[in-house]
Amino acid sequence: MKRFAQIAALSLAATTLPALAEQMTVVSFGGAYGDVQQKSMLEPFMEKTGNKLLFESYSGGVAELKSQVESGNILWDVIDMEVIDVERACSEGLLEEFPMDTLPPGDDGTPAKDDFSPAALENPCGVAQIVWTILYAYNTETIGGGHPSSMADFFDTKKFPGKRALRKRPQVNMEWALLADGVPADKVYDMLTTEEGQARAFAKLDSIKNDIVWFDSWSQAPQLLNDGGAVMVQSANGRFFDAIQKDKKPFVMVWDGHVYDLDVWSIVKGSKHKKLAEDFIRFATGSKPLAAMPSIAYGPTRQSSYAYVDKDLVSKLPSAHLDEGMHASSVFWADYGESLGEKFNEWLLK
């Protein structure tokens, strides 16, 4: 009888113990970007739920993700991906589909489908969290000929003499060439699918080829602009934002013709923590967590997030300038990236 009572007491104690916390791995990009995500998304989620999130960084792409899924050795659960990578990974069955109808409303009560920008929910395999872009900037202390304000100005070496710095790849440069040549933004990708359109883009790039300084990493861009290596420089907006805000550099960002894209939270196919992963994404894409991203120059994909954003920052975010730019097409570059990459390399050698 005494033995039975002890067993019963242990059973009762077991039922009152809290459920064992889960542990999953979240993967994103490092640096200031990852730091903000950790402080505004991961740490608050762990505190709220009692679950543990391991945070790892990676350099992008789908190679490692594909290896994990195909081998069945799943090491990641939630992954931050660029849209072009999400497009490919989703089509290849490397990501879980996300139940969009479970996304909570914004803090102001706006339903998620109306609160998020339309592009944020386009791909069934994830929820976009930020808008970032590629634009050009000039240095007020080195520019001559006035103040550039358009994509046409970037290609006008007579009015604005001096070197231009571009990342050595066809993406964005091909789009910019056609925009500068007068092609409407909504026609650029249609034109780039044709031989004539591609030739037109290369011809426009030819017009400034002798004045181009090529670079490989965005980290080089602010230095080129600061040191006078080029009078106009292409970069991801966050690099210039940092230089302006933190280092007080006399740079001016030009929004005309910027090519913007999004980053997406997705769930790795076969994750053993799928429910927890969904819960995390719902939390991380809430109004307040997303409102932390403008501190590093990225625009939240929820309109309700802006109630928490410093009003002085809003005009410096790509999400405030969507009408002046164009949305990068991950579908186009998935289809034409390889062939245009080869043509671009051939053009460089001419």
C-alpha cells in the first residue's frame, strides 16, 4: 500500500511538471543584421515560450540546405533566405509551405493579408520580413556637375565626369542599363528575355565601360566613394546608411531606379520542430519585432510596424521609395542568370 502511494505521488508530480522545452536552430546572415534579429526576435521569443533557439550564420544560397534535405540529416529548422534562393528552394521541395492564414493581425488590428506588402506573401514557402535594395550614392565633396538624381545621370559621364563603381555581376547592372536607356520599369524584364533587349543593355553599359571601377564585395563600396575611387557608387542601401548615420560621411543616396528585394523566413523541409518553427515565424514577423529592422536601414514588410519606427528613419528606408524603384525578379534570374552570367563575362573581356 505504501509502495502504491509512493508511485501515485510520483505520477502526480510528473503530471504537474512543465512540458520539456524544445530546441531548434535558426540560421541567418551575420553582422549587425543578425544582431538585430537576435535581440528583437530570437531572445524575446525564447523568453516568451521557454524554448531554446540556437542561432547560426551562413553566407546564403541553397547548397547546404539542399545537402541536408537530400541526405535526411536536417541540422537547421528556420532559415533566412533571399527571395531568389527561396524561389529555387521552394520549387525543388527543400522548404515547407507556410500556413499564411495563421499569421496574426498587426498590432493595430489590421488583418495580416492587408498589413503585409503584397510581395511579402507571394511565395508559399515563407514570409518576407524586410525590404532591402541596391542603389547608388554620390559624395557631395567629390561630385562635379551638380547633384545626380536619376539613373540616367549615373550613365551621363559628360554632365557628371568621373568613375562609376559597380559590383561585377550582371544582376542589377542589366536592369539599370535599360532603365537609363528609357525602358519603363515594368517592361525591363520582358525586354531582357529577348536577344535585342540584352544587346540594348550591353550597349548602354558600353557607353560607360571605360569609366567603370569593378568590385566584388559591398564592403568595398563606401570606401570607393569616400576615397574618391569613383564619384558614383553602387551598393546595398545599408552600407551607405551606416556610413551616413554612424560615420557622418557626406554621401547622398539616389533612389531613382533602385532595385529592391526581400528577405524571407522559411522552414527547412523535414524539420522535426515544424510547429515551433511556425510559431517563431509568426512571432518574428509581428509588428514590433519587425520594427527593429529600420535601425540597420531595412524596411519592415508590415505597415503596422511603422508606428514603432523613428519618424526620421522612415524616409531613408527602401520601403518608403518603392514607387521610385523596381522589384528584382527572382524568377527571371533563376531562368536567365546562368546564360546572362556567361554573356556578361564575355562582355567584360571585350
